[in-house]
Amino acid sequence: MPEAVILEAVRIPFGKRGGVYRETRPDNLLAQALCGLVERVGLDPAKVEDVVTGCVTQAGEQGANIGRLGVLLSGFPVAVPATTLDRMCGSGQQAVHFAAQAIAAGDMAYAIGAGVENMTRTPMFSSLGGGFEVLNPELHTRYELIHQGESAERLAEKYAISRAEMDAFAAESHRRASAAARAGRHSELIPAPGLDPAGQPMTVTRDEGIRDVLDPARMALLPTVFRPAGNGGVTAGNASQISDGAAAVLVANREVAAADGFRPRARFLARVVAGDDPTLQLTGVIPATRKALERAGLAIQDLDWVEINEAFASVVLAWAREFRPDMDKVNPWGGAIAHGHPLGATGAGLMAKMLAGLQATGGQFGLQVMCIGHGMSTATIVERI
């Protein structure tokens, strides 16, 4: 059976809502990531046999199979096909899984798993039209379908996570992200064109949402978003930022890549997806992690790097209550609370970030895991080569 390996993974710096990419179409963001990926590897794009792209809000500028449109804008040969998928927040990671599975099945020698989302230009939920009201009424009779923010509040209650603990975690995310950015750690980043606040062209080289200086007193004064004051703890400060971005991961048949002169960066030890309670919704990271560790034959202590998406601080803190990891190895360069969460792009972006982190630290094993709406989770364990 062919072995699927990662040759390279890149992302453009993530932008804030209404920030540097406010005038950049999402298909152009994707094209930048695709071009940057093949240029860094030195691969003839004609060798790419499919581009699988994660994108959550497939409406407006993100509709009409944005994966294919990004390929056409990138200048790849028209013979390179593409498709777009939606596994909500895990879309980019699922795209990498599907690309790897195509390689492992022997269907392809080179494939790209990518992700894109411009939440400024295509707002979240705009593809739903009427919001949750458009869902089948029968679903509401079977499950209590609530906003993820309320799920995050219930998760905090279940694991006795205080507002102060969530705020402290968020502040540490910014501190770590700022330190990594200032030290130039992010070798996975490729510069991208954008606009400064005055509307002048600029080159974006770091994630826009990172705060180098954060005032804990001001953070403590932020109002709760999903519950009345005094009855909740989730705020804009301890949840992921609404963001814009794109990322891409090149997966290949190891034997073919070696014959072509390419050296792989990592191999897959586990690729899993899990379902869980659709009401609590964010706990899927726990069974997904267990499933991935079992499949890889590893324990949590064996991991050198963990990227768990910071959709909400309570997600990571609840996960940590279950696994008791070395928190110095969990999101060592900060997470989505600091650098943002451009829905469809984050999964591929975190993969690129994790590979850069493993390389920078000399680590061997990395876990990426993400919570997903309606109670799902994707998880990947890789071994650096």
C-alpha cells in the first residue's frame, strides 16, 4: 500500500475581520497559498492530480467550488482538478486527510489538501439564509441544537472552568504567539499582499490578530457574549477571532516523491474523525484524541507538539482536564485566540504550523485536533521525518 507523506505545508498570515485582506477575494487568497506551496517545493503543478479545499461558508465569493476557482487563478494547468468540502471547522484538516487517503489508495501520486475562508467578505452563517431556523424541525425534536458559544459555556460548567482561568489561558495564547512572531519562528508563513489601515498596499508577514501587549484588567472587563453578565464566562477575549486566511499542504506517494528527488517532511500515523454529543458539541476533541493515540500506538506523553484549535478557551482547558498533558507542548506558539480562526483554512494552517514547530524544536510526534460544529472532531498524528 503506498505511503502518503507530507512534502510541504504553508499558510498565508491570518488577517483580522475587516483587516489586511478586506479587499482581497477569498479565491485569490487560496491561489496565493497554492502558488506559494508549489514554488517552495519546486514541484511542477502539472503533477498535482487533485486539490481538495476546505471552505465552510460556500456562498457568494466562496461559492461555485472555490477550490477549482483558486486553482484556475493560481495559473495551474487546467488539467488539475479540484473540489471543495465542508466539515465545518475541521474542513481544512479533512481536506488534508482526503488528499492523503487518495495517495494511500494508489489513486494519485501528488495531491493538495487546502483551506480558505475570508470571513470579512463572506460572513459566517450567510450560506444558511435563515440561520438555524432553516434546519429540519425534526432535528430540534431529537436534539437541543444550540450556538457553539452556549456549548462553550456548558463545557466550562461541566469541567468547573472559571472565567479567570479562561482569560488567563487567552492571555498566554497571545504571549506565546507574540514571542513566536517576534522571534521569526513561523517558517510555514508565506508573505501575502494586503492593505494597511489607510488603504495603502503592504506585504503581510505575520498574523494580524496577535496582541504584543495585552491588558488583563481590560480583558476581565469584557462582557460575556452568550449569557448575561455574572452567568457566564465566554467573551470575545477568550474565544477565537473571526479571521481571513488560506493554507495548503502537499501530500505525495513517498516512493514516487523520492524518485522525483523530493524529501518528505512527515508521515501520517493516524487520521481520524469522531462524532460526539451535538448539544455539548465541542467535546469531540476528547474521543478523537483517544482514537488517534490508539491508532498511532502512542500515549499523550509521547507527543512533542500538540495543536488543538482554540475555538474557545474552555475547549482546550476541558481537553487538558482529561489528558493532563505537558501544557508547554500544547499550542507552544499560541493559538486561534491570538492568531485567528479562518474557519475552512484553519485545519490546513495548523498542520503547517505544527510541522514548522516540530522542525524548530527537533520534535518527532505531533497531534492536531479540532472541535467541529454539531459534535464532531478531526484529529491527525504525524511523525516528522
